[in-house]
Amino acid sequence: MRVFVAGGTGVLGQRLVPQLVARGHEVTATTTSGAKLGLLEQLGARGVVMDGLDAASVGEAVATAAPDAIVHQMTAIAPAHAGKPDMKHFDRWFAQTSRLRTEGTDHLLAAAQATGVRHVVAQSFAGFNGVRAGGWVKTEDEPLDRLAGTAAEQGMTAIAHLEEAVVGAGGAALRYGSLYGPGATDDQVELVRKRYFPLVGGGSGYCSWVHLDDAASATVLAVEQNASGVFNIVDDEPAPASEWLPYLAACAQAKPPLRVPRWLARMLAGEVVVAMMTEGRGFSNAKAKRELAWELRYPTWREGFAEVVA
């Protein structure tokens, strides 16, 4: 197949492109920087500079590539685009990514329609943002939490737009868990080592994780199988912060994380962190394993953290 990867130089794009190439697909991948075209060529793709927020740029790039499928991996989370992670001001930190998930999605879908591309696969998110009611582990049939009234509401609304638009066009929205792996968790590990990443309250909030390589392999399957609908792309063990964070600290050979009360965390880090660490909901991967025949290289974060941090 001819596959167009929008966002080929991100941490996930760099793992996805080689997997697509290894399975015999012809890949065109985009970057916002001409300096990264060489990287895409090294990964086995034909590189093209594209501005995902410019309809004409997107339309031209897609028309030239003439793909059979489009994969939407455009974000602007990297420090070069968004600065250091800032959960307290999540709306500012994710502002550009939210635009890519709304305007950028619309541009890609319009280009797909104009060029006759029938299949689009797009990046969504399922880390800790299951609706904060009922059980701790959510399926695709249960809604995502909009985190209304917090700094993350705008970003969660953008995710909802992406899913509705892509699935409505017959495509697949892949809800990746919290991504970890080379380049994805360096900031978090550094904070853990400095003991700047504390447990909040009892650390009862759940999170789902997925290694970059496993997220990429699920994406390849979704492309090849012309999948449609929503899929949770997470590992086998959603877990509370009280379990995964001390384990991450141990893997990093750091002291155990400090523990702070909710009121102090709310003041220092904001409501999103408090919600994530105390009320977050994880996700089930049963549908993705059943319908995509997806097999994980890292079944849980336990194996993955140990290898990545080491």
C-alpha cells in the first residue's frame, strides 16, 4: 500500500515509519522542518515538508503522494514546539496540538475526500481520561472524560472532535495509552530522579500505558486491515499511580516518590494532575487484541519500564 504518515518525525512516527516500510508499504511522511527530511529518508520514507494547519499545504502533499491510506500522527508536544511539559497550564501547553487535532484533522479529511483516499487512521488518547464514574477500567463503549472546568478541557474537546470526524468518515481512531519509550518519557524520568514527581493523595487514580513500538504495531494493523471505529491501544495492565510510579522510580534507581496532599498538589500543579493521580481511569485493550489480532512486545509497563529506563 501507499501510506501517507502526517507527522512522521514525532516520537511515534519515527517508530511507525520503519514498521510500515518493513512490511513492504511505500511511505510518504511529513515534517514541518526541511532539516528533518534526511531523517525520514533514513527511516525509509519519502519525506515532504507540510504545514498541517494550512489546508493548501495539506492538500498538495496528499495529492502528490496519492496514498491508499492516511495516518494522522500530527502533534506539537515536543519541547521544541510546546516548551517544557506544563500540566498546570495544560491548555497553553497543548494549544498547538489541539489545533492539529481539530483544524489539522479537518484538512486531512478534506484532502482524503478530494483525492479519493478512503481510509484514515488517527491518533487519539486513552491514558487516564476515562470518564470518572463507575469502574476503574473502561472499554471503547464508555465515554472519555472531558475534564470540564480544568485546563485540559480544551484538549479533551479536541480529541472528541478528532474521533467524531475520523470515525464518521469511516476511519479508525486509535486511543493510545500514555506513551513511553525512547524520547517519550525522558522528562518524566528526570522528574522522578529528582523526586519532583510525587504521589498525590493515595495515588488511587489509574493510568494505561503503551510502549511506542506496540503503539506503532497496532497502527500498522489498523492500516492493513482497513479498520474502522475506536480502539484502545493500551497494554494489559491499567494500574493506579501508587503502583506504577514507585516502580518507575525503582527502575530509575531513584528514591521512592514523595507523597503530597491533594490541596498542595492542586496549588502547585493544578487540577488536572490531581484528577489524574487520584481519580484517573484506565482502559481495556480486549477489543484491539480481538479484532486486530494485536500482540504486544511489552505486555505491561513492568517489562517496558525496566528495559527503557535501564
